[in-house]
Amino acid sequence: MLKEKDSILRHPSFNKFWLSRMFSSTSFQMLSVAIGWQMYDLTHDAFSLGFVGLAQFIPMVLLTFVVGQVADRFDRRRIVFICQGIEALIAVLLLFGNVNGWLGKEGIFAAAAILGACRAFEGPTSSALLPQLVPKSMLQQAIAWSTSVGQTTQILGPSLGGLLFALGPVSVYGTAAVALFVAAILTFLIRTEPIERKFEPVTLRSVFMGLSFIYRHPMILGTISLDLFAVLLGGATALLPIFAQDILHAGPVGLGLLRTAPAVGALLMSIVLAYFPLKKAVGFKLFAALGVFGLATMLFAISTNIAVSLFALFLVGASDVVSVVIRSSLVQLQTPDDMRGRVNAVNSLFIGTSNQLGEFESGIVAGFIGAAPAALVGGIGTLVVAGLWMYLFPSLRRMRSLAEEG
């Protein structure tokens, strides 16, 4: 266990960063729930819900290379602060739109798009900012604690958003606005060491340098592409409503439990990794975690018992966090600071794309062969990808510590 004097929680700037992420991510989850619910309440149209999700996703794709340039050229703390401030203002506008009765579906689409654009900037920039806040030796613990925030907000945010929306949209939008203003203030109070930045001319080469850097470094290329294909094939969570209703016969309560189980496993494992960081045989542990992820997905696919299914999803979440912390730490430690914005922007695009396409792939395959076979194929596919990547990227397989050079 970490010694008291070495605790990551004794770093004031990291504490502010962690709390800011907690408020900001929880608010975004709350807003997503409220916007989706209100859109369906206004239109009773499933396609409109799909377009809300698309409005949030498209900015991430379009702005990826712009985000990387901005994050590597300007003060990352200030960028995050501005994004959170704009998100807070959007929440305020949604609040007043409901109070005064002028909010329609066009306004909701616009709000979703602006929130998506802000998150497109905030996510990669926050990731690039984190290494500036803690000593290099504590980066893995910092990433584990930061990951725990993400998992906590996935549990807390939608639940809190739903409860507050039951009291009226004004309640959820008002709470989100206050929380986002608090997040922005905390970000503003973060203190970082001044960094001398290279202001090279903006050219096509500099814009796409993140991709070029990733391609030239086998460990980072293997790490990011492994995440893309493993998540793409192993995304069984999109099928949970089918499993809850048709296979497990667990009803809405069961669906809620199934959705919570991976997040609980991920949260607990991220806390464990924060106190017991991985130091030896990191490459082996990365692929072992992917193996557990694939096997747990297969167990979930063949299970007809709610308890077994919950256990399998708990393992899915826990094993995924092990690989996430290793992959995130590796990318951060092996990327120079003046490239972190561009590399993290590409990484965020890959992660977001794999999540979206993974749900799409699972749904299409399930439509042809059924939910259980589709999840089983996904689990097998994850194992195949893990084996293939062990062969294609031997340096990743043989990696002993996160500090090794690629």
C-alpha cells in the first residue's frame, strides 16, 4: 500500500482535478439523461433520440485534430476551464428554456451538439493535463483514481439525473449548472508548473503529427489499436435489454442491476489499482486482463441465471479497468508533453469510435444470429484479438514495466 507521505491524495492540484472531474462528468451524465428524456417526451420518436446521440458524437470526430493542436499549444488548464464554463451556461439556457416554455427539439439538438463539442475538447485535454499535476512515479495511481471517477459517475450520474428529472427538468438542469460552475472554479484553482511550448507553424504535418507519432511507436500503436478492436468486438452491454427481458426474464430492475454490475466491478478494481499499482510483468497482465474480459463475456453469453450473469459482468468491468489503466499509463508515459494533446485526441477518437461501433456491431450481429450467440462471438473475438496482438506486438507482450521505451 502507498505510504502516507507518498499518497496521491496529498497533492492539492490533483485533488482539485479529481473533484472537478467528478462534478463535470456527473453533470454530463445527468444532462445526457435529461436531454434524452425530454427529447422523447417532446417527440415520442426513437429516431430523434438517435440523432441526439449523433449530435454529441459527431463533434468528437470532426474536432479530433483541432483539439490536439489546441491542447499542445495553449494552457490545458484554461481550455478545460473554458469548456466547463460553456457547459454550465448550456445547462442554464436549458433551465431557462424550460422555465419560460420556449425550449423545443431544435434547441435540444443544439445543446447536445455544443455539449458534445465541449466534451471533445475537455476529455483529451484533461488527459494531457494530468501528467503535469503529479510526479511521474505516481502517474499510474493518478490514472487509477481518475478512472474511478469515470466509473463512479457512470453509476451516480444517470441515477441522479433520473431522480431529479422526476421532480421536473428545472431541477436536473439547475443542479447540473451549479455542479459545472463548481467544476470550473476547481479547475481554475489548479496550479501547474509552467511549460515552455514550441509554437511551430500550423501545417498538415503538425496537425496529423499525433497519428504519425503513434505509427512510429509500436507500443503505443499496439495499445491504442488493441483498445479499438477489443472493445469493438466485446461490446455486449448494448444487448443488455434483450438479455434482461428475453433470456434472464429479470424485468426493468434486472436491467438496472445488469447495467450497474460492470461499473461496480470497474470502480472497485480502479480503487485497488490506485493503492496497489502494477509494477512487474505489465505486458503479461495486460493480455491476461483481456483474456478474463473475453472469457467473462462468453460466460455472460451462455448464462441463464441472473446471479451468474451479474458475476460475469462484474468481471467484465474489473478486467477492463486493468487494461484501461495499463493502456492509459503507457500512452501518457511514452508520449512527450508537447505531443500529449494530439496523441490523446487520437486515442479519445479511437475509444469513442470503438464504443459507438461496438454497440452497432453487437446490435447488427444479434439481429442476424441472436443476442446470446452475438455476445459469445464477441467474447471469442476478444480472445482472438488478444492472441493476434501478442504476436504482432511482441514488445507489448514482453513489457515488464510501464516506463520501458517503445
